[in-house]
Amino acid sequence: MPYGDTPEPRQGVRAALEQSLTLARRSVGRLRTVPEETVGFVLQPLIYVSLFVFVMGAAVAGDWRTYRDFALPGIAVQMVVLSTLGTGLALNTDMEKGLFDRFRTLPISRTAPLLGAVLGDLVRYALSLAVMVAVGAAIGFRPGGGLRGMAAAGAVILVFAFSLCWIWTLLGLKARTPAGVQTLATVFLFPLAFGSSVLVGTHDMPGWVRVWAEVNPVTWTTDAVRALLSGAPAGREVAGALGWSAAILAVFLPLAARAYHRRVR
């Protein structure tokens, strides 16, 4: 065995999960040591709401208050969807710095650093959603679904974010540089985020765009969040959103894990 290599430790699922959570706490701890990231998570919801509700609201719906009730659920989804790209960028940067080579020498599951990074990012997305809730309350948004609807909507968003993280994780492992990750991801991310019902209803879209928007997983997630927040029946929308999340996970989590194992062995 070459000097410095450590064989894959035989550990159970529980041990691997505990190690992943430990590394996730390390990732979240950066919010204390890197204050710019904390400021970013606070300002991001404010910027999104200002741009889309106050600037576009009157033009789209004639009144920003009317548009607020439609747009805020979509903005919450869009904000988290766009943020998931950071998972791939951070992973690629850490790989270039040799951080995962150091993890390889530790007696931990090889999957733990990967899962820990994704779980740590989920905590950050949850914090952004909490700020979004506060911003929405400050401008008069009152969801008819109450606290239960808000909790369910947040869970749907985070499950979808968890699935998307594995797409960008795979890309972060395959791309040579962070710039390459960002360039390639943008090609896929913008049609997902903007070719959807996030900011406007799909019935106003041209034919071919509407076809894409109606099958877009971001649309299904956004529609599920809107239904849950409004208190309307949401079974079909939630099933579609979770179905898309499960499908993305089923494809990209194994691919990302395989790419990671090849990269660090």
C-alpha cells in the first residue's frame, strides 16, 4: 500500500451518519468564523424581495401587494435553488486545496465528508428561509396555511434542495476549476429557476415554454409551496414535488458517490 493511503474503514451506517453530522457542524461553524457568509444569508432574501416584489410587482400584477402573495413562495424556492450551486463550488474548491485528501487519512467513512458538506449547506438554506419568513411577515404576508403550512412548505423546499445539491456535487467533482463548475451549472440552473412558475403563472407563457415549465421540477415544488402556504389542498402538488426530488436523488446521489470514491482513492 502506498505511503499515506488509508484503507476504507469498515463502519456501519450509524457511524457514517454521526461522522457526517460532525462534519456538517464544522461547515455550519463557518458562519461564525466567516461573517461575510452570515451577512450574505441575511441580505439575500431582502434583495430578492426588493427586486421581484417591489420593482416588478406593479408591472406584473398592477399592485405589489397582490403580487407579493403570489411571488413570495416562488422567491423562496428560487432563492434556495440558486444557492445550491454553492455546494458544488465549495466542494471543488476544497478538492483543489487538498482538504479531502486530508480527510482520506482519517479513520472515517469516505462518504462522510461528502454528506457532511451537503447537510451543512441544508442548515444554511434553512436559515435563509427563516429570514425570508421574517421579511415576508414584515411586508404583510400572512399565509392561510398557518404554522403547519409554513413548516410543510419549508420541508418540501429543503428536500428539493437536498436533491439538487447532488447534481452540483457531481459537477464539482468532475469539473477542473470552480469557474468551470459555475459556467456549466449556469447552463442548467437558469432554465430550471426561471423557466418555471416562480414569478409568473405558466398559463401566460408561449406554447413550447409552457410545456417545459409545466414539467419543470421547480414548478412542481413552487406550486406545492404555494398550496401549502395558502391552506389549499396540496396532495397532487406535494406528491409531484417529492417525486421529482426522489428521482433526482436516485440518479445523482449514486453518481456523485461513485465519482467521489474514484477521485479520493
